[in-house]
Amino acid sequence: MSMTNRLRMAVSRPQQVRNDVTVKTLAASGGLTVGELTETTARKLSAVDGCIEILSNSISKLPNFVMDSRTREHVDHYLLRLLNVRPNEAMTPSIRRKVLENCRNEGGSGYDWIIRDPRTGLIRELIPVPWWLVQSWRDEAGRVWYTVTHPVTGTPMVLPNEDICHYKATTRDGLTCISPLRRASEVLAAAHAAQAYDLAFYANGGQPSGVLETDSDLGGWAEDVNGKHIQAADGSYLTRKDILRQEWEKVHAGPSNSHRLAILDLGLKYTPIAATNKDAQFVENKEVSIRDIARYFGVPLYKLQEGKQAYGSNEQNAIEYVVSTLHPIVNQYAEEQTWKLLTNTELRQGLEIRINMMAELKGDTASRGAWYTNQRNNGVFSVNDIRALEDLPDVEGGDERRESLNYVPLKDWARLSEQRNGGNANAGNT
């Protein structure tokens, strides 16, 4: 069946399009619901915003290269201009990667819309599409399609699998994805409640709530000077207790009114309710919340300026972050781009799109230097190979690979030892 017919069948198939999610409705609502919060509200938690920024910044600085998997030689390819120079009219490569990783963490999926030249079939642009504007589905034959709401016109478009690069968070079926925000929804709700408490505490001038006491009767409806019942903005009637509470909060609530002198008449007596942040273990609970959030994102605490800041352990944590957190993410990006961006002929030739992760370890000087030394001494890297990883120009004679003779096969030991000692295998052993 031709692509045109498949597309016609897909368009005719009844779809559950997210008509309720458009640019206008999203802006009006302030974000999409994630558990009990919106993703916008969730990112107001510093730990959440910090984790997403750390991951997206890490991904944004990792360049692509094309490699021949059979020879491991780097290949000059026109896609590198899109991936490393300019993916589309509006974005630099680092901004595109950052947008995709933001979407993957917020909504569970990052999407690249692949724009091809209709005459040549070559890829002209890679355009990230916000996750809330895309819905993936399978037709009766099992083929994957994407219903994409156009970011400008709001018109739904049905695109085949080969026109969308889909970068996924947690998934159980390979298509429907669960974001870290949704997985951590209960932890985020608790953290948000704690932050709301914190804001309310300081909004009240850092003062605990209290009780106003009086021997007078404050029952009944409040009345104005004309004897009419006083109404609130919503039309409900206010009691005299309501009026007293409003007048007290008007004078004494809020940071600007903290420590003001209170003058009480009518036999009023103010008694504060003794409740402190220490009694509620507020600080400890915030630290637990930060650790839980960091665990969901796989981000080490030191990157959030939490926990012990020991330099040696932080370097090891940086390596662990690259190996355990970044590598699976980067590997998925590379696999998806290899399959969707390269032609079938190039795939048969063994070409692959890879991502260079050395940029993430450039701050780890000690570990990087030791690794370079090991690779050079074992003949894996030449001097120029190492200089290329450090973005330095080649030097004359730097392409030669060298290897130590300290470790040789046992069968060759006698011969090599004799050569080293000028023909006497027993030299130095007498």
C-alpha cells in the first residue's frame, strides 16, 4: 500500500484529537494538569525546576556526529549542519536540544517534526513541537501515527511515524509515556503544600496565628450605620466576628505590618497559637522532599547545591550522573535519530548518528586526565585523538599511536627481553 493511501486511511479513521488543548487554552490555564498540580506550578518548586534545567543543559551541550559502525570512522554528512549548526530558522542546536529535553521531562515526550524537501526528500528542518500538541496512536495494522496540532494555526495534522522523532521518558508500551512530574505527583503535591505553608507563614509577617478573646457578645450579623446587613463581595452576609477578623488582618497581617503595635479595646485579648517551623520539622521535611524529587530525575544532590559539597566525591558523582542518568537518555536520542533521519541505504551501509558525551565530563579534570593517559598508553588514542576531544588543533606527529612494552605475551617474553638487553636474555639476573 502506498504512503498516500495509508495516510488517507489514517485521516479517515476517527481520532480523539486534543481539541481542548490549544495555544490559547494553554495560556489561559497556566499549564496542563500533572496529578494535582499543573506543570507550570510544579516548576515553581526550586528542586523541580533545578532538575529539569540541569538535565536540559546537559543534553543541550552534547554535539552529534555520524559514524561508520564498521570502521568507527567519523563521516562528513549533510545532517550535521542541521544537528550541530542550525536545525531550523528559530533555534540554535543547543536551544533545540534544551527544548526537547524540557518537554521530555515535563510531559514525558519530546518531539522533533521532520520537514523534508518535497523534491529531493532531504531533511530541511527539525522543529521541536510542544508535547501537549501531539498525540500518538496505532492504526489497525499496528503502524504508528502522530496527530499534531499545528502550533500556529491550531489545525490537527496526521503525520506518519517517519516524520516524527519521538524521545521518551518512562514508558510501558513504547508509545505512551509517563513524565517524571507525573511519577512524582504525590511527592510534588506534598512539596507544594509545604511551600504554600512557607509562603503563608511569611505573608503573615512570620507570626503564628492566634485567638482574639472578649467577654462581649459578638454574635449576630454585622450592620452598617443605617442598620443594613453588610455583604461580602460574593453576596454573602458578614457576621460581627467576620468584621473583627477583617479589621485585625488589615492592620496586622503581612510582612509590611509585622511588629506593629496592637491597640485592643472592648476587652479584647490576643493569644498567639504556639506553633513553630521547628515543631513541625519544617526544614527537615523540605530536605526530604528535595532528595525525593532529585531521585525521580536521577540528579545528584550536589548539582542542586544540597548535601555535602566534597570535591572528590562530587567528581565521582559527576561520573555516576553521566553513566547512570545521561547515558540512557543520550542513547535513546541517538537511536531514534539514526532510525528516523538516515536513509535505508545509509543504514545498510552501517552509518549511525552518535552523540559525543565528553563535553559533560570536561569539568572533571582528574578523572578525564587519568582516562586519557590510560587510553594513550594502551594505544587506543593518539595525541591528536585526545586533542580533538578537547577541541584543540592537531599537532605534527600526533597521529601516531604508541603502546608500552611493559606487558607482553609470555610466549614472546624471552625474545623481547633478549632484544632489550642487547642479546643477553640473562642480563641483570646474575
